[in-house]
Amino acid sequence: MIENLPLFHRIAGQPVILLGAGEAAEAKRRLIERAGGIVHTDIAAGARLAFVAHEDRASAERDVQVLRAAGVLVNVVDQPDLCDFTVPSILDRSPVLVAVGTGGASAGLAKALRLRLEQILPQHLGPLARALGAARGALRLRFPQMGDRRRALDKALATGGALDPFRAGPEAVEAWLADPAGGEAAGVVEFALRSPDAEELTLREARLLGSADLICHEPGVTDAVLDRARADAGRRAIAVGEAVADDGKGLCLVIRASARP
């Protein structure tokens, strides 16, 4: 189970409340303005988010009480137990954003991880994302079915694929659309777990979980494994050894709890 639900919140042109003073408050002001928000130093009509930067906890608690009564979600600097939301360390490859959070446990660890990722993720990710966004109409024409589109993109974006994000720049999108390779095959594919530990999934099994439209699983398949699947994939529990027929609606992945003797 995850302790926090990561979300990307659009605040451009919207009021955001900032209470407090000092370096911490100025850092939050810069963050709000970087995302296009409009800073207000009191409760503003239409504001949905607030940042509180008081060194005195009692002052922070009073402001939090008032803000929550007004229906505003609150972040309190260095007081994670008072926060409705926390702010991650942000790696910017706009429009690609990678957010690293620890739920307020350690901002230093989040920053260290973000700096490590800065060294790994190429600068062309933003232009590649914009090229893929511009190609959405052409992609729908090429692959009218959503499942076919997703499988084709999954294969193209995989390691060594035509749109491998660590190698391909935005110019690769047009060339790929002119002659796209097929994606992961539709139909019924199955595999048997060697262990309930999700860390022991093979790369192929992890890719299948990320591509399948329907997950059929026997008793004993752990939530840790099922959580590796797409959130919008259908799920169906099946009996041990139960056969699953191809319904013609995309990729159906059958997960056996263990290999049959």
C-alpha cells in the first residue's frame, strides 16, 4: 500500500495562499510562481492550496485550523504531521516532470535521488513528449483501437525500441508513425510465478503486466505482483488451472500462482 497518492496539480493563474515569512516562505513563493500560481497572503476566494511557513508550531497549528475550515489543503514547512500534502523534489524536463517524494520523511533523501536522476535522464525528454502529444491524432488514425495504440507505443518506447526515450529524439516520432512496428501481441498470454515476491518478476513478465488489458489471476498471486499492472487494466480471479479463452478485446494475461507439476 502506498501512503500518499502522487498528483500533478495545475495552479497556473490560480490563487495560492502563502502564510509566514523568512527563507522558507520565500522558497515556497518561488515554487508557486515557477508553476504560474498567484501568491496571496491571506485566505483568497477560489484558493485550493496553502503553504504555511512559521517557525512557531502554535502559530502554524492556528493557521492550519483556519485554512482547513475554509476547505483549503495545507502544506506546513518542516511539520509533516500537519500537512495535507507534501511537495516533492522536482526534476524538470517539461512537460515531463519527475517528482521524488518521501511523504515528508526526508527532503534531503528526495533531493539526493533527484540529483542522481538528473545525471541519468536526457534533456530531450521534453521535446520527445511534445512530439508524441502533437502526434496523438495521427496515432489514433494509425491505431483506432486503444489497446493497439498502447501496445504499439509500449514496444516503441521500450529499451532499444524506435522511440526509446534514452536514445530517440523528437524527430524519431514522425519516422516511427510512417512505419510503426507492431506492439505486444493480443490474445491470451500466461506465466507462472516462481515466487510471490514481485521483485523476482522477469523483465518480460513486468512488461506484460504493464501492457495487459485484463489480468486473470489464480489464488495465491500476491497484491505486490498485481500492483505492477496498469491501474486501468481489468482484473478477474480464476480457479487454479482454469482455462481462459481469448475474448478478442486485447491482451489477456493469465498469472498462475505456481508452475504445475
